[in-house]
Amino acid sequence: MNAQTFFRTIGFLIILFLVVYVSIENTQIIDFRFSMLADKPLRSSAAIIYFAMFAVGVIGGTLLHNSGGKSGGRSSEGGSKRK
């Protein structure tokens, strides 16, 4: 494991700790309105809604980060195929 991966993992764990801490402190029921998905407000614990928004952000970020794939990079055969 290189240093960059280690520090990214530590950073992610710090953010995850903050999510858990905020979730512990905000236990009241709230109305979450998102008119694009539902006409009625979603009534749930603030912790659950906060965690759900965090999860959507992490999944979206992961998909955007990995969307480039290997299609634009070098081939696995060790070089480009120019003639």
C-alpha cells in the first residue's frame, strides 16, 4: 500500500466518523422534501437521511472517479500500436 492510498483511507475514515457522530447527535424526526422524486415529504430520523445522502455522494463520487476506466490509457501489452 502506498502513502497516497493510506492517507485517502484515513481521510475517508475521518469523514465516516463525522457522519456517525452527526447521526448520533441528530435523532429527531424530520421531513425531507425532494420534489423530483416524491410528492409527499419523507418523514424519518435525521440520522438516517444524513447517512443516505452521504452514501449517495460516496457512490456517485466512486462512479464518476472510475468512469474513465482503461479505455483511454495505454494498452496492457506495453505500448501503443502505432505504425
